Amino acid sequence: MDRTKIDPVRIGKGKKLGHGHDHPHDHAHPHDHAHPHAHDAEGAGLGPVADLTVPDAELSPSELSRRQMFRRAGLLGAGLTAAGVLGAQGEAAASASSAARARHGDEPRDGYRWLAGDHHIHTQHSSDGQYRVIDHVRHANAFGLDWMVITDHGGATHAKIGVEIVNPDIVAARRLVKDTLVFQGLEWNIPAAEHGTVFVAPGREEVATLKEFENSFDGAVKGATAGTPQNEALAIAGLNFLAQAVKRRRVDDALFLANHPSRKGIDSPHEIRGWRDAAPGIAVGMEGAPGHQAAGIPKPAGPGGGRGYYDGGPSADSFPGYPAESYKTFGGFDWMTATVGGLWDSLLAEGKPWWITANSDSHTVWGDTSVRGPGGGFDANGRYNDPVHGGTPNLNNGDFWPGYYSRTHVGAKSFAYGAVMDALRAGRVWVDHGGLISGLVVRVREVKGGERGVTLGDTLQVRKGAKVEVAIEITLADRPNWAQFVPALARVDVIQGDVTGPAADKDVFTTPATKVVKSFEVGKNTGTVSFTYQLGAIARPVYVRLRGTDGNRGAPGLLGAAVDPAGPAIDVFGDADPWKDLWFYSNPIWIVPRG
């Protein structure tokens, strides 16, 4: 097909949602919102197919056939009908997400409910955003997310009024969309560093705590963005403030994760170690893959830039030791994560729990037809007016809706705010792009020990010399993703490293004893696959982590083929279609011998 063309999509008549607000996709929008790969434009928009107020007799033959297909699958009903107002993406999403939520939310796997989410999302309350909270929440819900965090940009205007005025919208969204947990947070301008997600558990003091934090510790608010020791200390003070807020029960919980950590090179290794060491219960990880993944779609079908907007280079405040490659993405993932034996592994080799996530960073969505509402002023009001929809699809936008492409899966003990935060802190997390896989269960256990072992983020303690194995079960993709194809997992890699203890040099960003130790070819496209990797007799502390790929692109790792023979390739600026290069990553498990 001609991938530069966006096919028209037929959608149903507009409906009202919530407090009488029009949803952004109530209005006809002449584009295929899935992706230039989408090949079934008619099938992408359900419209009257899902609207049960339209009798079968009034449907066209093709529409009637589609309705009967959904009927047979048991997907046509209240949930799919309600999703009809979401347009082409949302309508198709409702059927898939309801099935996914029933599988992962209601039927625990490996003792946990694996809930998909996104902790990096911007609304009209951000200086560079435009959507309402409810727009993002409904899309996230339709695309299968169980939890999400609203993270509008910190700054002078937001610090003054933004935290308060977004809260009623978040509270209303919690009431209207009950099967997606909606956290309130903000994107912190970390003093002396990049951005980070900060969020708290819902409660009486969530607004007051976030407001005091932002006014006291935001780098932009305090004029503390330069890479000085004083500003680095202010960042640590901010994390300590959050830790004290939890300790004193001002809020039930709080978390911080560094966002797009390599994009500007200003998150130095010693700063990352400093955050984690100062507040290990608060500072728990970083985006292993940034948002803005649509930015790499080639022109004219997309922006023709760098995935994640990783398109710059070093500045005066950048860490001088980072190589030129660190400012690019690899298979859509940050250099810190994608480099086997690199910065992430150097932290894990110290035994430091430091987890990865993957998020949308959604500001303005690729192919969307909306623009900011006219009138008003962000600086005066702390928000833009509600978006106006129905214009020309904007293919220069670099973002996807939450849940559309990037997902962070957490192993929670229940469907609850506290359970999601506990799972993130514990590292029971795996991430994927493009729906590459549907489920992942990993257990590290003694061979013939009779024990279930431990899962992601945990530590298995064994007697010295005990034989240990990694048991992997992957549920392969079983339905089309939002680009309308079923991804195929080609290979799974086991990455293993020695635990060498605290680094003498806080700015080290490599570790010599980590490499890919085993690769499994998948060899099938449906159902589940299981693999077992034998670590052998454990004589020293080690850790293992996993990654998987669709096999479309690969290259030897930056530290050489002996370390990583076929890792993700560096993304090509202007020609980095995110749907053609899909990966998943898991967080690590440690194995520590006793005696």
C-alpha cells in the first residue's frame, strides 16, 4: 500500500460522555488513526457496528458482517457500545482491552494481577499539552491500561495554580472511569538534571504535598537547573521531603522515576546513584524507553525525527563521559537500558534495585485532528481551553495515546492504588512496545528444590553451590495491536551479570561481567512458549534479566559482540518506524549464595 496516504475512516454519530463534554473523537476525523501500516481502514472504525441503537437492517453488508463477528466473539455489548464514542482507535480498543483486563486483572498469574500502565502523561495543564484529563483517561482505558499518572510539567505557572486546578479533573475521571486507576503527579524539573515523574497516593493531602514539593524543589521554579553541587543537593532534599511526607503519613505513598534519562546527557551516573541511595523507597527507577515514539515515523507519514525526540547532543551541563551514541535510542530504548553491560547494568551489578519503565509522554498525538481551544491564556489560567476537534490529521505530532504503543506491566497484589505503587517499588515490572507479547512469567528457583522461587525484582538466597535455573513462560501476542497486525516474537535473550558490590567511582557507567548468556529462538506465533536457562552451581552473587525482539533490526552491542551479539540497533534519525522494531524488557532477579 502507499504508506504516505491516510485512509478515511467512517465513525458513528457523536455522543456525550461524562459531564456533557464532547469526547475528542465525537467528530468525524478523516484519517486512519492507527498507523500508516494499517491495512483495514474500514475495519478500524466500528461506528454504527457497535451502536446497538442502529438496527441490523440499517447496516451495510460489510457492517453487518463485522457486527456478527463481534457478537460471536462475545464482545458486542455495553462495553463496546460505550467505547463507540472513542472513534476508530477507541472502539477497536474497547473489545481488546476488556478481554485483556479480564485476563490480567481478574485472573492472577503467578500470584499477581499484572496491570498495564503509564506514569508519564501531559494534559491541557502543561505548557506544551492540549488534552483534557478525561480525554487521556478514556483513551488509556480503551487501550487496556489499568493505571496511569497525570504528570503535567512543573514550572512557575504550574507551581502557582496548576496542582490545584487539575485535581478536580482527576477526581472526576476517577469517578467516571472506575476500572483505570488515575494518580496525580507532576513532571519534576530535577535540579541539575533532567525531568522525572513524581506522584503520590490519592488522599486528603495529595494536592498540598505536591504543591509544596514543586514550590520548594522544582529546578525551574527555584532557578536551579545548572549542573552545580548546590543544585544536585537540592534534588536530594526534594527526595528527602517526599520520604518524610510518607514517614509522617502526610501521604500514604510517593514515588520518583527519572524520565528520558539520556536525552540531554545531564543525568550523570553519580546523580542517579545519589537519588537512589538518598531515598531508596522513593527513587526507584527510570524510563527504560522514552515516550514520543511516533517521532521517528518517516515523512510524510510522520514527523521524520528521532524516536523519543532523542535528536540532540551534549551541552555545558552534560556529563562529559557519555559517548555520542548515548543521545540516541536503540530499538526505541534509552542507551542506559539498551547497552548490555552499560549504565543500568552497572547499577544492578552493585546490587542496587533500579527499575525500568516504558511510557507515552503523551502531549499531542500523531494523526489527531484536534487543536488547542481558542482564547484564554496558559500563564494566566494555568491551563489551555478545551481542545477543538475535527480538523486535518496532524502527522507531525510525535506521540501516541497512553497504552497505544508503550506499556509498563506491574505485578500487583490487587487492583488498588497502593498495590500498584508497591509493585513498582518492588520491581515486579516488565515493559513492551507495540503489544509484542501478551504476558510474561519469570521464576528463578533451585533445580529440584521443590520451591516456587522468586519473580522479577526479588532476590533468591540459596546455599553456596546450589544449582539454579530460570523458568520463563511467555504468552505470545494473540490479537492485532493498534497498528492492525499481530506482532511475532522472534527471540528471547537472557542477560546475566556478576554482583560486584558498591562502585568506587560513582560516575562509572559500565560493568565488565555482564553479557548475553543465552538466546532462545521462539519458533511459533500463537499460544505460549516456555524456556529454561540453567545457571548451574551458584558460587557468587549474580543477577539475570530478559529481553525479547521481533527480530526485524539488530546489531552487536556497543560493548562488542562478545557481550551482546545481536542487540537493538541504533535508531536512524528520520527513518525509525516504531512498529518495525519491537522489544520487551524485564527487570532483574538476583541470586545470592549463603555461606
